[in-house]
Amino acid sequence: MTANAARQDVEAAAAGLVKTPRSNRDLEQQLAGFKTIAEGLDYAARGLTGFNFYSAKGQLSHVLTFADLRSRALATARKLVSAGLKRGDRVAVIAETGPDFMAVFFGCQYAGLVPCPMPYTMYIGGRDAYVERVTGMLRAAAACAVVTSSDLEGHILAGAAGAGVEKVLTHEALQALPESLIKLEAFGPDDVAYIQYSSGSTSEPKGVLITQKAIMANTQGILRDGLRVTKSDRAFSWLPLYHDMGLVGFCLAPMMGQVSVDYISTPSFARRPALWLRLMSENRSTVSFSPSFGYDLAARRINGEAVTLDLSNWRAAGIGGDMVRADVLKQFSDTLSVSGFDQNAFMPSYGMAESTLAVSFSDVSQPIRIDAIDKLAFKLSGQAVPALETQDRDAVRSFVVCGKPLPGHEMVVRDEMGSVLRDRQIGHIFVKGPSLMSGYYHNAQATDAVIAADGFLATGDMGYLLDGEIVITGRAKDLILHNGRNIWPQDIEWAAEQVEPLKSGDVAAFAVEGDDGQDNVVVLVQCRVTTEAGIEKLRREVSAVVHHSAGVECAVVLVPPKSLPFTSSGKLSRAGAKQKFVSGELVEITQRAPQAAEFLAAAQ
Amino acid sequence: MTASQETIDQICKLLEPFNSTGKALTPDTEISADLNIDSVAVMDFVMEVEDHFDIEIPLNVVSETHSISDLAAVVDARVKKA
């Protein structure tokens, strides 16, 4: 234990806080296999493990053993009943990382109420956009009540008013209610479990309806088959609990396996990315996941501190939620190897909220596998042809292999006509299995659009299979067709982002269909350059690299910083960017984008 | 709410390293809209302000803060409370 860790433990103990132990000595570890979330918590509550919350400065601020969580949840269940809520009612709850959210989420499980975790606001000046987003979610969920921290009450009142939700309760107000004495009826094995809002745009949010059966299947797959969890494991997370990777991966799954978790909130991570690694070192954590960008941010902020850390216990460093980027992982392991980080700990994975969370994990005991393929064959024929070692680097595209589907789940790749493709043929990815959502809440049309009669979910992702493992190459719906060629917008964006001073997330590429049915390529670029000469230089350079990388004419439209829309999971929303462009909401910062005006006129 | 000139000056000093536009900072400068600072850098800046003044600024307050003078008023109110 480092001196710092010892000091923190002493401070926390002085405040009466002792973090939960790594494992239960007297309770056999059971990796899911329960019938409901409530049953899983009943079991976990017999041990000593649980959740630990750290402040933005890295101090232990709350300890919630699973036993504490169960008793708080049972009390909260009775208070929710006292608030007038009836079985099956949707209860929106702002998913701030802390015991209050947990009490409501699990309280709903014991009261037969459907919790709907909702995001909080993180951005300076972001109030209006946030209220609009919450209004849409509350309306789509037909929420009967919303529970929030007192900090956010003003925002939530505005959102609730817009959505016609009358019951707005702060955690304090909820906890002040009496405990109803009626017999609680927890959700049964055939009931729903929760609704998750992370799909769809602000104007049309789609709630993913997850059943008890689906969460049981997925958490078992995560614990037993993906991570192969043992009593030596201790998890760490900064992921938001309104997102599937945070909620399922680092709250529900650990609870189902009686694994202790140490948390910092997402804003704490954004402010101090190095805190993630520092606390993992102090807790000798073994499992933590992040999208590629989190590894990028942490590696860039750790500076000289890396040498003081001990990350040698970290055996599963999962990557999910965005395209796994091999270059970012290499940078991270180069920077952190000095702290004992083992690059073989990297564990690429694939999943989506529509499949509860996880679809596939790469083998936790193996190093990551990178498939280098011929770029030209990839573009022209939709084939993933292995690159020759002698090939020029520019002619090669490398993808990270994301593992086999969980047992009991199927994954197929199909072409446009629906025929199943062989290994190394690129097509649309479909998944099937017990983890799938039962549908989008109250939105049969959207559900039918993604789940076919054969039970397969259209993931909207493109990729190919390789010895039963999946390789993701991009999103299907964003595909650009140009002169009969398939162009992946990711390729254009990736190329443009290499132009100084652009960064990842600064570029959105998409096609706008012209009069002739031909796709015109529009490249939106967030421009932080302010001099006229600089602006025109940027436009020229982006245009040049797009020509070079995709061989296509494009209109480069320079837009203000931070104007490109992102999904709640942090992915660039190309469809959203396109919509904003076509509607005229996103416009060129100068008056000079002649082609764009032409394309726009054709599109409108 | 009005902000003291001293607080405004100190915030400008803390903000300057994040200001890549070269624009002069004034009380009316909108931190996110005018200065081309990405969201992670803004979080970073807010943290610097919190550390400098030894206060905490909750996220709901951050979400309602636009200009430098807004932020200075928040700081003054919280320093006083502490």
C-alpha cells in the first residue's frame, strides 16, 4: 500500500468510513444465475461487499454495502408506494453516481416500479439543452414521477412541466415520506426490470425496455463468460449510470456477482482523468472499462505521476462504447507500462443497450488481436483481405477484433439482400439471444424497424466475422455511396482529423442526396481558427486529405466549435449533424462554401 | 448578482491559458460560446477556479453560467458563504 493510500484510509476511517472488502470470506460467490435483480441483491446483502463512492478530490465519501443498499432500497420502496405510485408505473430518476440513485433504482425493483435512469447536465451554459432532453425522455417514458437531487430540482421541474409530469420529488422529500405498510411485491422473473434512454435523438428519444430475464442473461454472460470473475476481483468505474456500460457493467453485474466497486462520478473523471488511475492503483482494482477516448484522456493527463502508480493488478481493461482504436491503446500502454500496466489486460468488447449491454468480449486471457486488411479491397469489394507485410502503411487499414458472442447468443453478418456472409465479407451485423431488449418502450414502429420476425436485432453496425469473432468497421446507416463505391464516413473523418489543429470529434462526414440520386459528400469541420488566411488554409487542407483518402469531391463546411451533435454515449451523431445541416441550423462560419449551398439547395 | 472586479480579474487570469482565440477577455465574454474551448477543457477550467478559490461549484450552477461575470458572481457568492 502506498503512503498516500494509507493516509486516505486513515482519513476515511476518521470519518467513520471503511471501504468494503474485496470479497466475502463466509459467503460463496455466485456469478448471477438469480431470477430477478431483487433476488440477486437479497443474496449479495448476506455478505460484506458493496459500493464505495469517492469525491471529486479522490476522498472516500460514501460506503454502501450491499446489505445497506438492500435495507435502503426496501425502505425506499415503501416510500415510493406512499408517494402514490402503482405497480408498473415508470419512475424517472436522475442517475447521479451515489447512494441516493442506487436506493431509488433498487427500491423500484422491490416495489414493482419501472426505474428509468436519466442523465444530468455537465456542461457550462448547458441548461436549456439539458431541459429539452429531459422533457423528451420524460414524455417518451410517460413517467409518473421523477426523483432528483435538490441541486437539479429547478432544471427537472422545468422538464417535468414540459412533459406533463406532476410528481417531482427530491431525494430528501422522498425519504421524508412515511413507509407504506402494504406487502411489497417485487418484480418477478417474467417482469420488466428498467427502461434505459440512450438511443435516439433529443427530439425522438427511444427507451430500451429490459426485462428481468434479459438482465439475468447478460449479467451472467458478463461475469462468468466474459470477465471470468473470481473472489480476487475489485471493480472501478467512472462511467455514467444512465448509460448501459455504467449501469449494467459496473452496477448491476458486480452486484449480481457480489463484487465490490469503487466509483468516481463522470464529471470527476472529466475534471481529473488521472484520478481514475490513481484510485485504481490505491484499491488494486482488477477490472475497469472505458471507451477509447477515456484511455486517451487519462494517458495524456497522467504526466510524471505514472511512475508512482501500481496498476499491475488490472487484469481486464475493457474497451467498449466506441470504435476500439489500436493507436490509442498503444499510447496508453506505452505511458502506463512504468506503473506495471500489462498491455495484455486490454479487452475489446462489443455491445449496445438494445442487447442489455454486452454482445461479445475478446478472450480476457489473450492479448488484443489486430486484423490488418487491404484498404483498397475493403473499399471496393467489401472484403477484408489480409494485408501483405510488404504493403505500404497507407494501403492498410487495421481493425481491432472484438471477440465471440456470449454463449446462447448468435451473431451473423448479412449483405443488403439478407444473405448470410462468410468470414471476411463485410456486411450488416445482426444479433440474437436472451439479452435482447423486448423493444423500445411504447414505440412498436421503432422496435419493428430493428427486430425482425426471426428474432434478430439489426445492430446498425457493419463488420465482418473472423474465426467466429466480430470485427466492427463502422455504422451502416452512415454509409456513403459514391459512383457505386461504398465510402465509410469514418474514413473521411479520420483523415480530416489528422489536419492541424483538428482533433477527434471535430469532423462529421455524410452524404446529401442530389437531384441525380448521386450522393454528394459534405464534411463539417469544427473550426477554432480565427484568421481569414488560417480558415482558408484549413478548408484547403481538409479538402485535400478527403480527396486523398476517399477519392471523392466534397464540400468542406466550417462550423463553430462544439456545434456537432453527439449521442448520450458520446458518439458523434452523423445523422444529427446532417439534419442540422440540411435544416440550415448548422451553417458555414464564413460566406464562402459555394458547393455546400449547391448541395443544400438540391437536398431541400 | 454583481461580481467584484478582483474576482473577474482572477478568473480572466485562470482562463487565459485556455483561450486559444487571442480574443481579449471581458466580463461579457461567453466562456463556452466565444472562446472555442472544448467541453473537457471547460471542466478543467472550472476545476482550476474551484481549486483557486477553494469552493465547489455544482453542475447545475455550471449549466446556468455563461459569461465571465456570471462565473465571477457565482464565485463571490460561494466564497462569502464559505
